[in-house]
Amino acid sequence: MKPLSFALIGRSGCGKGTQAELLQKHFGNLFYLQTGGLLRELAKLDTLAGKSAKQIMHEGKLFPDFMIIGLWMRELNVNVKEDQGVLFDGAFRRLIEAKQADEYFNFLGRENTLIPILIDISKQEAIDRLTKRRICKGCAKIIPYIGEYKKLEKCDNCGGELLHRPDDNPEAINNRLAYFDKEVLEVLDYYKKGNRLITVNGEQSIEKVFEDILKAVKQ
């Protein structure tokens, strides 16, 4: 049986990173591909592309398709083993990205093994979470504003200092939520037409969201 892969989709702040951690622990052999993490690493570089990436992130705008797909392809080609599935965190945000991913998986002989999962939260819930979530200064782990994570004073991964994310400013938050309605809904329609989309209520406890995901993928 070919390994399953997953694409976690949802408004910023819906808990994709948290659910990604749980999926990794449950399945044990998933290559984790976090779009935001790749872009933040790019933005740290003292290069022309790095400086452009930093500006785009600060404004909360979408990166060009070729940039996103290029970063993914390099990571997938270099790292994914034959017995591994892929866990996309923060993908796919544009229709072309979803279609390119399907073409890539077909090329690998893994047709119908990529499962898109929408973690559904309202726009207001997203705003509430984004204005309060934090990031670890040490290991860059994102600390969501939900459940027991609200009480953390230090990173539960490395003990590092918790800071407010610089790209969680009002302008960037509004831009990210706006492009979800403009671009990502088209991706969701694409998956719905293929009867592939799994939707779970993201405004539940972390444990209940994960339980619903496993039920939906029958694991």
C-alpha cells in the first residue's frame, strides 16, 4: 500500500501546525513540509530573493507561484523516501499549486494518495487567535492561542522565550485572511468537485479536531 500524504488547509491561526505535529506522531513516517517555515528561512538570507521575501512576509502578501512551487520541489525531490508520505502544512493556497501537486504525485505513481484537510474556523476566530499567538525565539515553534497553550510562559519544546510574531501585525493579518477568501476558496472548490476534501470544525479542542481528522481518514 502506498503511503498517504496530507495537505492541511485553513485560515491563518486555525491550528495547522499543531495538528501537523499530532499527525506526524500518529503516522510516524511523514516528511513535514511547512510552507511558512521555508519562506521564513528564505527571508533570513542576505540575498535579493531573501530581502524580497522579507518584505512580502511583513505585508502579509502571497508569494509568486514559481517561488512556492520551486521551494516545495527542491525539498520533495531531495528528501522524500519511497516509504514516506508528505505532510503539507499551509498548502495549497492557489489552484495552480494544488494542480501542480497532483501532477507531481501522479508522476511519482501516487495517484489519489494526497488527502486535503480543511481545518475550518471563522474569520473572527482567526483574528482572535492571530493577535494572541506567539513564536519561540529559540526554536521558532509557533505557540497557538488555544487550550493549554494559552498558559505557557516558555516554549514547551526548548524552554525558549516566547515572542509575538512580527508578521502578525494588523495589516498582514487582514491581507492573509483576505487572500484566503479570494484564492483558497477556489482550491477548496477544486477538491470538492473531486470528492476529495475532508472538512473538520477547527473551533473545537485540539484533541477533538485531531479525533475528527483520524475518523475522516479512517485511521
